[in-house]
Amino acid sequence: MKEIHPRFAEEVDFVAVNIGYGSGLAEFAESQGYPWPVGQADTKMLDAFGVTVQSTKIAIDDNGVVVYRAGYGRGTIEEWNSVFQDLVD
């Protein structure tokens, strides 16, 4: 995401959501220089989005519809470029 962020930062909101407890993701994001905010999920949110594993990446359009989902270790830069371009168009 760090590679893609500059191209779409003005048009697409990026948010990381910690699914665990504690500040692990926030500390990691800060140490890596991630420029987007980090939030904390609760179980209702995880259930609503069907998140069952860490590093699940989800793209949501302006209508709140999940338009893309990639699990741990999935979702190439090319795929995300396409997803974000579709959201912008």
C-alpha cells in the first residue's frame, strides 16, 4: 500500500484497522512511516466485514459496498492500482 498511496492519496481514503488488542499495529505503522490513520475494530465490525484473519485488505466504495477483498499475503500492487482507479473513476 505504501507504494500505491501517493498516487491515490488525494482521492481515496486509506485506513488501517487493528483487529487485535493493544497498540501493535499503530506502533508498526508509525515505525514504517505509514501516513494513514490506524483505528481499532470491535467484534461487530469484524463480523460485518467478514474478517477472520489478520492482514485482510478491503476496499469499500462511496456507497459502503465492499468492492475488493484480499486476505493475508494476497492483493498485488497491480490489483490494488486497478481497484483504486475504479474507485476514482
